[in-house]
Amino acid sequence: APQQGRERFETRVTALENGLRVASQRKFGQFCTVGLLINSGSRHEAKYLSGISHFLEKLAFSVAQFGSKDEILLTLEKHGGICDCQASRDTIMYAVSADAKGLDTVVNLLADVALQPRLSDEEIEMTRMAIRFELEDLNMRPDPEPLLTEMIHAAAYRENTVGLNRFCPVENTNKIDRQVLHSYLRNYYTPDRMVLAGVGIEHEQLVECAKKYLLGVEPVWGSAQAKDVDRSVAQYTGGIVKVEKDMSDVSLGPTPIPELTHIMIGLESCSFLEEDFIPFAVLNMMMGGGGSFSAGGPGKGMFTRLYLNVLNRHHWMYNATSYHHSYEDTGLLCIHASADPKQVREMVEIITREFILMAGAVGEVELERAKTQLKSMLMMNLESRPVIFEDVGRQVLATNTRKLPHELCALISQVKSADIKRVVTKMLHKKPAVAALGDLTDLPTYEHIQAALSSKDGRLPRMYRLFR
């Protein structure tokens, strides 16, 4: 009886899903994702006020020749569309997902939003308020990962390129106006820095729309030649950024989150254009990690080193996670760890030891698991149309070509344990970048962390206290 009941339930669910799918196809047909990717971001703001890219992200799809934001959204709604804009350190992306039949309208809208924004005083003032609210929210969040990511980049690339702040500082919100934005847009929103990408539509259709709405269009800021484009190459410096902060009251719920100190230690890896990028991606997957309350089994990384060697052995650690940030000219592999402020020194030593152990022996089973997991994650992500769009756009923007998934999987399969050892040995010769947030009373000095990463076993230099 339970089996029959379950079968009937599954049949009903399948029928419902099929009905929704048919209804969706009748109404909208084939969906597509189309967008503009522009080689512009916070790394290009050295000669400008920091925060322009953050402003442009918030101003996107607000006021253009199409009308107000409400009118833009109503236009998209006719085609079942949604829009989004994301600004990162090196790219700003305007994207729309909608019915493929509305491609003409979508490309017209994208061209309008990117090249003809009105930037009215009212919209700029609303953006200032939104950014101030976001900055307040950022500092109040229980999860400090976005703040730590900013800090580790600032430490690793001090005052240059990807080390520049991605978020607009509060003091700059009133200084950024239409004139400043137009000056920046004139230099960075140029055809040679743009890629129009689309997924779910015919290539010829997209080319026709591009010719119609993007070719020869004069932007609202004029057609003057770009004069002040920053082409600086990232300079890795290493260093430390510390922020003393009371983390005892970050929880708003009835059950308080324990007070934690957060540490992130990173070393320079490589750019995504180099051959070593794939071994670094495998290494990052091999390290894995997560929070102490992460759910899941082997597929969620429970056999990664930071789970097996750190979280499983040191119950007092709340988090140990590996991250790999990669750009066109550099990269950063880092580990984020969290623990009680009284155990900061021991936590730092555990992380420095893990960095040293990366250069040691890599088991065949461990390596194959990491490679399989990386390929699985890659293929799973590329089942999503917006992810395929971003993958196509970013690759073409950086290299004018695109490596297909099966090519990437072949490169992953070729990674050997010797490749892991080689890239780690090279990485360990660099100065570390350190970000620390919370109660830092027991934080080891930068020199001690550097010494630990230069040692054979990753241990911090011993400290001796003299008592009278």
C-alpha cells in the first residue's frame, strides 16, 4: 500500500510538472539569457573615486530612454523576463533572461541601459541611500565572509588593481555624481571592452540585433576618444589587514552566536590564463572544507583535507574553508578559519600547517576524488543557462575564445600529484596575505605567520613569557 501510494503521488507530481512545462512553453516558448559583459570594475578605479562600479551596479536598469525602472520591468514582463546587473573587480555584467521571441526588445533594452542611462539626480540620490544601507548591513551580518574577502585582497594587493575596494566607501557616496560617472564611462564603456553573449538563441539572430542596436550608437556621454584607461598589471605585495571588532552581539535571534575571531590567510596562485590554473583548481577542491555544521556526505566535500584534518580533529573550530580567486593577471588561494578568540593562536598554526602539508605527498585516491568532484561541479553548474552565459561571456572577454566543458574536463584529468606539489612549492615562496577580524588579542604577529609558512612543519615560533 505505501508503495502504491508513493507511485500515485509521483505520477501526480510528474503530471503537474508536465502541465506547468507545457503551460510555460505555450506562454513564453524557448527562454534565452542575453547580456553585455564589460571589461570594467573596481580594479580600474585607481585614478577615480573608489566606488564607481558599485554605483553603476545599483543604477543599472533604473532610468534609461525606455523610461523609469517600473516601465523597464513592465517591458520585460511581457516576455517573461528578469534582469540583473553584477559588478565584480574586473567585470560588470548586464543580463536579461526572457522568451527568445523577445530577443529584439531585450538587446535594445541592454544597449539602452548600458549606453544611454539618464543618471538623473533623483536616481543618483536613491543609489546613495541604497549603498549606505548596504554598507550598514554588511557590517552587521553574522557572516563576515564578504568583509574578509575585501580585507584579504587589500592585504595581498596593497593599493593596486584587484586590491582596491569593491564597495563604495561611505565618504565617497556624496562625491560621486553624474559628471564623475560620465568621465569613467567614457573611458571604460567602449566597444573594444564589451562582449554581447547569448545562450538559447541562434548566433545569426544575435549578430543582427547587435548590428541594429549597438553598432555605431553614440553613448549619452558623447563619442570622445578614451584617454585615461588604466592598464596596470596586478602587483602582489602580501601584508596584513586587521580590524578589531566586537563580534559578541552579531546574532539577532534568541540563541546568540558564539563570539568568534575570523582569520583568512592567502598566498598568490596564478591567473586563469596560465596552465597552472587547473592544478590550482584541483588543489582548492582537495582542500575543500566548510562550516562545522555543514550538512551532507561525500558529495559535499566531507573527505576534503580541511574536514578530515581540521574540523574533524579540532571540535572548537567553527569554520575552515578554502577559496580560490583568479583574475586575468593574478590569483589568490586562501583559507578562512573561525574560532573562539582565546584559541586564535592555535587556529592560525593549524592553518599554516595545512599550507605546508599541501606540498607533501598527495594520495592517488585523494587526487582522483578531487578531480572527479571538480568535473562534477563544473558540469552541474553548466546545466544552468545563466551560468553558461557568464562562462561564454567571461572567456570571450578575456581570450576571444571559449574552452568547451569537455576540453576543461580533459585538462582536469591530466593533473598529476607532481603538478600539485610544483604549484604549491612555487606558491609557498611568496609572502602571505592575512586578514583578521574580531578580538585579535592573541593573534600572532605577521612576521610569525610568515616564519611558520617558511618552516618545514608550519609551526609558529615559540613564545616565552617572563614573569616577575
